Amino acid sequence: MNTAEEALALREGVRPGVTLAARVNAIAPFHVMELAKEAALLERAGRDIIHMSIGEPDFTAPEPVIAAAADALRRGVTQYTNALGIMPLREAIAGHYANAYGLTVDPARIIVTAGASAALLLACAALVDRDDEVLMPDPSYPCNRHFVAATEGRPVLVPSGPEARFQLTANDIEHYWGPRTRGVLLASPSNPTGTSIEPAELERIVKAVRARGGFTIVDEIYQGLWYDARPVSALSFGEDVVTVNSFSKYFNMTGWRLGWLVVPTAMVGAFEKLAQNLFICASALAQHAALACFEPDTLAIYEARRLEFKRRRDYIVPALEQLGFSVPVVPDGAFYVYADCRGVPHPAAGDSAALAKAMLHDAGVALVPGLDFGKHAPRNYVRVSYATALPLLEKAVARLGRLFGR
């Protein structure tokens, strides 16, 4: 490399002779974010884009949470906290399990984290060794497999179609469990499908994994957003289950970066050691603000917002079907629809990436192709987020109707 090349490499942040870690190559680009960047470029050029791509509620933290944050800031409670989180918040979360799910959870088992992402990374760091295999459904949230890869494990994507609600089953455990399998990583309700695992099936999964001496991690960050049957937490099926939750989705605090884990009592010390070294603690300000989430008046706001999400779901599912999409499983949670695009009257039907690009550029509607979510038929599906206002959803449907000649 000559002097000019070295100068260019340094300007671009790459030192000559430095090789990146192999784990970087094991992590694929996040197509959702790439599509969002493309949409942002079109907006800067003057285009009006309706965003139905990124999974972020259009609602933000309600006034009681903002007031609690302001009060905490004035009181100066902004220094490091215990790595496990402040005890009042851990107790409030435990109380939420009792009130919402009828579960008794010891606050000592609750670990407050810097978002659900930190919780999942801690869980993988604690439970996954090099070359351990972890089963998860395909499709699933892409970062879940990347957390496993980042801890040098091997994510095993199990094809999970609409007949199984796009979820792992106990029969899959029987079929795919091998000598290197260490456990399973599930999400209920799921991103990208919005479907939950039926309680009886989840119990069978937990028992099948337990019988093999494995771990069960269940991502429950969308559990507060339920529209049909009241959800059942995986914690109902034994203290050995590890669950992940978040203040981002139901509690509308995405940028506050706050989540939590519930872990077996015997594992708390190990998780605490990892949290101390990898993250120090979650944001003190966010923790004190989150205490207001569990006040009755705030919960009433969240419940009204949940019902608004249900109203959007009940609009968008039949609207998509009228446009030519197929919705093989109606979502019962979260704010996503996983829609089959093969029947859409467009030349790109059946190629979700090409169709998503056409919808973005020709109709100004941003949806996500199935590429991010696995290898099982990703070209057949798009993920539709209805975490945006109903008038915008109606406007997007009208635009797509014109694009498809409907």
C-alpha cells in the first residue's frame, strides 16, 4: 500500500494491516435499516414516504413518564446504579407480573438492562459456548441469531411455516436437537410475524428442552401488545426459563434503552458479573422514569394505545388481502403482519425485495422484504408494520391500490 492509499485508508477508519474479527462476517447487514436509509434519501429529495417498515411505535413516552424523568433529573439521580438495576424498579416489574399475569416473581430474579438487546446479549454470553447450537424459528428477528453468533455459537434456523404459526414446535425439538444443541431462543409474539406460541405448545417446548438439559430463552418484548386471547408468560412453565422484556414496545420508550431479564435464582450471580463488566448498568435516568409506567393512570394510557393498535390491525389485514396479499396467519400481537406477496398483481410478485423497492419508489410506501428474517421462503413475504397512525395506513393502502391497479 502506497502513501496515498494509506492516507485514504486512515481517513476511512481502516488502519493498514489490521484485520477485523471473523465474527463481523458472520453478521449480515440489517436490510430494514438499509431500506430506511433509502427512504430517508427519497424524503430529503422531496418525496412523501409513508413508513411501514421499522418496528417503532408512533406513540412516545406518556406525560407521567416524562414528568418522572424530569423529576429524577432535578434530584440528580443520574449516577451509576447497581448492575442489576434499582430495586424499586425491579419490585415494580415483579408487581406487574403479579397484576398482569398472576405470577409471583422474586424481584431478585429480575435484571434491568440497557434495552432488550443488552438482555439478549447477556443471556447468550451466559449460556452459549463456542460452537454451541441454538434452535430458533425461521422466520425470526435477525438480531437474535446475531447475538448467538457474536458469542461464537451457531444459530440453527428451523423452517417454521404458517401451519405452525411461523413458530418453533415441540416436534421441531425432537427432530432438530443434535449433539451440539444447547438450547432454544424463541419470541412470543414474534417479529416479523406478530404471532404468539399457543400456551400448551410453549409448555411442551419447555418440557422437551428441559428433558435434554438445555436452556429456553423467550423474548416477550411484545407480550403487552395482545389483541385476542390474554397472553401467558413462559415464566408460568418453570423457574428455569429465561425471559426477556423491554420498555420499548408496549411502554413506548424505544430510545430510552431500557429492558429486563428474568433468570433462574441460581444464575443471578453470573448475569450480574457479566452485566458489571459489559454494561456497568442501565441508564439511571431511564430507570427512575420507568417507575411511572406502572402507575394506574399511566397503565390506562397504555391500554388505550393497545386498543388503538388492535384497531389498526383489524383494518390493515383485510386491506392487504384486498390488494392481493395473502395473510396466512392473522397476527395476535405486536404490530406486524407477515404477508405473502405472490398473489399481488405486479411484475415483482413473488420477489419481496424487488416488490419492496417498487412500492418504495413508485408508491412512496416503505415495507420490509423477508430477507432479514431467515432463509425459509423470504422472497414470498413482506413484513408490514402498522405502528403508524390509521390515516397514514389508509393513505398507504390507497397508494398501493393505484400501483396494483386495484
